[in-house]
Amino acid sequence: MLNEYRVAVGLSQNALALRAGIDAAYINRIERGLWPAGSTRAHAPSRAVVLQLASALVMDDRDTDRLLF
């Protein structure tokens, strides 16, 4: 889902990473859903990271909620 929002605003993963202050490799893993082997939802991005990404993408509240859940 993050990928869809990022592409819709015309940003590369690197550009989003710079805007959000998050490592581009981490954004890549979020978009691909890659977590350490045997991990659970607990290894998913934190609420704070998701809010940083939403802010960098200038998302409204409705879309931010979708990204959170």
C-alpha cells in the first residue's frame, strides 16, 4: 500500500526516504513486506514511522488511517 501512495505522488523510494528521514532500504523492506525470518507483526513499522511516512507523503487523515491498519 505504501508503494501505491508513493508512486501516486511521484516519489522514488530514495526521495521519500529523504523527506521522511528514514533509510531507503527500510522503505524498500516495508513496501515488500520483508521482516526477519520467523517474525510477527511486532516487527512491522512502528506507528511513529508510519506517521513520518504519511507526513512526508502529505497524506490526509483517511489515507493515513489506511496506512496504519
